Amino acid sequence: MKHDMLKLGEIELELHESGDGLPLLFFHSGQGFAPEDPFVAMLAQRYRVIAPSHPGFGHSSLPDWVDSIDDIAHVYLELMDRLDLPRAKLVGCSIGGWIAAEIATKVPERIEKLALVGPVGVKTGGVKQLDIPDIFAISQDEMNRLRFHDPAKAKIDLTKLTEEEMRVIARNSETLALLVWEPYMHNPKLKHRLHRLTMPVLFIRGASDGIVSAPYLDRYAALIPGARIETIPAAGHLPHVEQPEAFVAKLAAFFEQGA
């Protein structure tokens, strides 16, 4: 996988790229992008996978003025221009799904198809109801149980990580809190814009996802005309990590339908 640092205005953006098919933009979750994950190579066999590290994640810089998901959406619109992508397939996981939805409402004509994997970003429940569990108020063990069908897969031996790898993990967590803390895990305006999504839209959820519930995703999908939902068994909030074969198969079926 090719790794570059791309200058976009004031931002140094880390960019991973692999494959030579039709372009597919992949937006990672709050845990960051891991190019060694098996699903990446599987996707690269079919598509030109372009996966930036969001500003403040990985090795991408974070200017003071970038403090919202919407800001990142505008950064990625510039990225699409820089890479000469008039149209592209778009995949976003968790907060990456939120970013992808924001982009799709701004330039629906430039998104060929949109896949949202366990996305957050809208408020669908009551005023006093948390749609998404407060991930900043629970232990790491509880977080692992919410994120994974098999929590053992979340275990990281910190003693085997380099100082730089530890720094990236801490930086990802810090940036995530900055972006989603207030209002918590949503943009109050986004749900009023989702009717602009005229491209085919697929929601994907791991059956054991404890972060994004099935009722929440049903309400989210109902905001988008014609959107449908697929569920991946034996997977949690990161189905692309726990069940890469099933994940890629569902994406490929969706992207290539009618092609």
C-alpha cells in the first residue's frame, strides 16, 4: 500500500492508497486506519482504495480551526478535487460514516454509491435519550464488549507497541473526543439534509454492535429515500475487522449491482 503525506492548505494529510480499479474512498472509524487489516487488501483486489487519516488521526495534522466533523467533510471535498475524482464510491465506518453522510449531502452528484458502516451523526431518539452510549464514561473492557462480537479480538499488548504507535493511539482518542463531544455524536442539522442523498445508500451493521443499535440504524436509514440495511453476523461495531470476507462481499454486491 502506498503511503503519502499530502498538503491541503494548512493540513498535512496522511494518505494510504492501493489497487488500480475504480476509485473507492474509505473513511475510518475513531480507532484510525490500519492498512494491515485483511479487508484492505481484499478491497484493493477490486478497487483503487483511497484511505486518508482524518485530521488529528494517525499522522495527519490538526489545525486549530478544525474542530468538527463538518470541517473534515470540507477537507475531503478538497481532497477529491486534488485527486481528480469527479465521482467516487464512498465507504465510511462509525464517525467515518458521519463524515461520508455530510459529504454526500453537499455534493450528491459526485457520490456514485454510499455505504455507511455502523454510522453515527444524527439524533433520532428523545431529547433525554442517548442514542449512542457514552464511550468516554465506560471502562476499556466494557468498550471492547460494545465494539466486538468477540472482545478477545480487541486485546492489545501495549508492551509490544512502539512509542510512536502509543502516541498515535492517544492522539486518535484525543481527537475523537474533540470532534464528537458536544453535541454528542451528532450534527443537529444533518438529519434535515439527508433527503438530498439521491444515490444508492447501503447501511451495514454488525449483529453484535453495542455502539450503534438496530433501532437507531432503522431510524437513521428511514431519513434517506430508498436506503437499505444489511447485517453481518458474528460482528460488532467493526464488521470490516471481525468479518472481512463477509464485509467485502456485501460491499462488492452493492457496488457492482447494476454496474
